[in-house]
Amino acid sequence: MPADAATLLQPASAIDELCVNTIRFLAVDAVQQAHSGHPGMPMGDAAMGYTLWDRFLRFNPRDPHWPNRDRFVLSAGHGCMLLYALLYLYGYDLPLEEIKNFRQLGSITPGHAEHGKTPGVEVTSGPLGQGFANAVGLAMAEASLAATYNRPGFPIIDHYTYVIASDGDIMEGVSAEAASLAGHLQLGKLIVLWSDNRITIEGGTNLTFTEDVLARFAAYGWQVQRVHDGNDLSQVAAALVLARADSQRPSFIAVRTHIGYGSPHKQDTAAAHGEPLGREEVQLTKQHLGWPLEPAFLVPEQVLGHCRRAIARGQAWQEAWEGLRQAYSREFPELAQELERRLNRQLPPDWDRDVPVFKTDHGPVATRSASGQVLNAVAPHLPELVGGSGDLAPSTKTIIKKGGTLQATHLCGRNIHFGIREHAMGAIVNGLAYYGGFLPYGATFLVFSDYMRPPLRLAALSKLHTIFIFTHDSLGVGEDGPTHQPVEHLLALRAIPGLLVIRPADANETAAAWRLAISRQDGPVVLILSRQNLPILDPASYPHVQTGVSLGGYILAEAPTGGLPQLVMVATGSEVHLALAAREALTDEGIQVRVVSFPCWELFQKQSPEYQQEVCPPQIPLLAIEAGVSLGWQPYIRRETRMDVIAVDRFGASAPGPVVLREYGFHLKNICERARLLVARAQT
């Protein structure tokens, strides 16, 4: 990046204008050829994006993962052709052929930007507001690592996070939650450019969006500015210079842009948002902006030459940083080694050596409390483990003791107080994971996972190493009533592909679940934990309790005779103990029962058919027990006379937890009666 202000603030030159129009028409031609997409935003934001990338953004196209690069988030993911055009022009491994294959099967230019699919894409930004909140997580990550590892003369972590956001991003509630927290934390290296084009799908934003947005962000504690002409490179640059000069506040820049800029008939209309311009309008737009009608996907040689200077510039930046890193390693070898390990997403050896083994005399204990014990056993060995809750840490047991609180004055703290902002919490946790160097977690009550569904889904889609902790997992919540008693939530979470949902039955299964959550590298893990105390499954009596969780379902207690049972009881979480009690009672009646603990559907489904049939033989009647909806159990309970499920297909009730559970059939008498009926039917 040029160092002198005069160069940064210079008016657009002929080559600048040519580059901006190249970006515009790469987007226009790609959308037109795909017969699908959003051309208007890239057309309107091309000058703003170009100014940022050409004059300010520090990156190395030859190493998209360079740790000290600036992060760029296109929160308005529907405008991804803006990002793809920039990535191609500035030398990332994104060939022009992929621009031509926009939105086609197998391309690396999907219809909304996806992390891990396209080099240089920092976050998956489709649902509006998510990218904005991810960027808050990215900025928190930079600030935290800098506070932890930088030393005088060694700014080993020192970069900015930039965002281009749309009207829709700013309307979404998740961005408001995240912006509020960012202002509180004084994330001065977070800079948001708001594309204020005043158009949404239904028409002008004046239909619904007439608030003073700058006043709102100022109230959050942000520096705010307004740029009246988004096509004026010097105005955009001047605002960015002022934003970078304020180290105590995140910056919000309202940039007046024009959706579909240059289109004679569609500029500043909703028609430019979500559909191709049309062949005739493409030609008229090219004529209007003085662009050749043919060929499509034109990239003038001088444009490519100008933009590709970023390769040498980026390599020089990274080489200078590598020199700093080497000097840092000599001066602070232990810090350097730890930082490198974290950034490489490697776990230290023996990180789990202090995970407790729970004995019978340690209980009963709620799995949320056991989780807190495991968290604090591993935290001293995993400095990357950071997180918090939506104002529920005392209840979710997610405080890292001696971890310190992350605040503006103590950015190296490991306990994050997200406030009552569950949606932003999920997206910020994802942002920390996108950044690298962190193993982040977020916690709340299971019933409030509904507030977090978009970031949970995106964590799974992006295969992020994140941990989500949901406590108060059943009707056992009790007196708070149906508004706080989760019923359908287990099924809803299990429905998300790639999301590992684990509901442990006791403290030892909880410890095993934490081991899985920390060691899994290819996606998020959800821990579902009880409020109420549960007996301990002592490994001395249940030898597979520590290893069986990794299989998803395992034989916890075999039929007493050791042969094939007359009935298999499958249960999760707190209901496992009801199954064990029923097994004991039915054994006294001469009925041979096997109890299967089933903490994770997804892991069980990954086991071989032979293993699945060994655990749950298809010829043996099966009774499933879970304090959630019955829908979804069909693959295991086989809808026929050989199956039954004790579940909750209605909302809960306000009463003490044991009373509610008994009323809904979760008691020994009902389970035994249902078991006898199953066995009797199988014998007829």
C-alpha cells in the first residue's frame, strides 16, 4: 500500500476507471451468462471495492492464509461477483474460466461466497447479517491475539478487518447485536463500508427503513462517516484514512452507491438487484459506460498488469512479516512456538491428560456441571479455548477459572461476555473459528438454540471447528414451563447436515464428548447437557462408557444372561438412567433387556451396518426413550409391532421437573409397561 497520504487520496486516474469498469462488467457478463445472480450490487460497489483493495488492503494472493493479512468480508454475499472479480484480477488462484462458470455445478464461484471453496474467501456469507457478525469475531480474534502475543517492537499480529455490507445486512438484527458488542469492546481495527444504495427487492428502502443509521451506530460507540459519492475514489479513500486513524472505535462508513450503476433503465431500481440485466440492457449499459460490446468477459491487458502488481506487493509484505516473525521467535521462543501451533490448528500433546474420570462417589452430578469441570481441566493446556455464553455462564457452567474476562482493557481474556445476544454469539464464535488460532465455544439454554440456527447451519456448511454448549436440555427444567422446556430442539439440531449433536448420559460420557468436540477438525460439535443431577456411570461397572461415545451408540448394559436379549432399550441423556432402572426391574420378572446408550445419532450412522445391527439387532424389539419429539427415531425404532418410543410430542408444562417428567411418561412404571407390551407382541 502506498505510504503517503497524497497517493492514497488521489483522484481516479484513467487506469483506475478502467479497472472499476472491468470489475463491473465481469459481474454483468457472469450473471448474464448464468441467467442468474445479482448484478446490481457489484456494479454499484465496484469503485468502493477497488479503492479498498488497490490502496488499503494488505494481502498476498500467492498465500491466501498468510496470518497477518487484512481480512475482507463481503457480508452482502449475494454480490459475490464483486469479490470473485477482485480475487481474479488481483491474482488469486481463481481463473477467468471460473468467472465464466459462475453459479454452475462444480465451479468454485458459487451463487454466494463459501469459505473453503474459493481461495481468498474469508467467510461464508449468504444469509444477510452473518458476514457482518463474523467480521466482529475476526476483529476480536486479531485484537485478542495481538494483546496476548505482541511485544514492544514486535507487532506480530497487526492488521485490519474490512467489511462491505448492504442495506439488508444493516437491517438484520444479528448485525445490531454484533455491532453493539463491537462498540463496547472498542474494536478499532474493524471498518465497515455500508453500501447505502437505498434499494431492496421490494423497492426503495423508504418502504421500511427510515431510521438514522449513523446515529444508531454512533450510539453503539462507533466512529461514523458519510461518503456522498461511492464512485469517487478519493472520497472513499479519505474516509478509510480517518477510520484507520481511530484506534479506539470501530468505524462505520455510509457510502452512497447506486445499484446497477450505469444501466440506463435499471439503475436505482429493484430490477437491478436479483436478476440479470438482460441482453439488450447489457449492451445499453456497456454503451453508456463506454465499454466494448464484445467480447464478453473482457479484461484489458493494462488492467491485469495494474492489478497483478498486488502479487509482488503482497509477497514483499509477507517476507517482511516473516523476518519479523523470525526475530520474534529468537526473542520469545515459547510464545512464538505456541502462536504457531495455534495458527496451524494443532493440538498440543497430552492436552487431555487432566480430564477427570468420575466415580460413583462423585455423583450424582448434572452433565452441565461435569462439563464445567472438564472445561477447566483442559483449559490450562489449550490457550486457544475461549468462549462464553449469552449472559448465562453461571447456569451453563462455562467460565474458565483464572481465564480473565475479554474486555476493551483486557483483550487477552478468555471468557467472553456476549450479553443477551445469542444470534450474534453464534456468528462471532464462527468468526473466531474462521480466523484460526482459536477453539471457540458459545453457550446458552437448549431452548434458545433457535436464536442461533443460522450460525449453527453455517458452521456446519463451512466445517468450522466450533463448540456449542446447550444446557437445560429437557422437561426437567421444570417450573419455568414450556417456554423454556426444549421439545423439538434435538431433532432440529440433528437435521443440520454435518452438525455433531452429542447428548451425554452422565459425567463420564460428558468427558468423552468434550474429547470429541476438541479433537474434531472437520465441523462443529453441539453438547446437550442436563440441568438436573444424574447418577455416575462408573467405568468399573460400565467399561465402555468412556469409549462408546465415539461410536454414537453402544451397549451400555447387556442382558444379564449374556445371550440375545428379548428387548433392546435405546436412550439418550438423562433417560439412560430410566432405561437402566427398567432393565433391573424387568430382569426380576425374567425379561432379558439390553440397554444401549445413544449419545450421538450422527456418529452411529457412520458406523458399519454390521456394528449397527450388532448393537440393535433388527429381529429384537426396540424401545426408544428420549425427552424430545418422536420424529426422527424411525431409522432405529422401525415403525412396526417390534418398536415403540417414549417421547414428547407436545409442549411441556410448568411444574417441578420430576413432576413434569412423570406426567409425560418418563417414569419406571410406564417404561416397564411399554416394554412388556413390546415383548408380548413379539412373542405372538
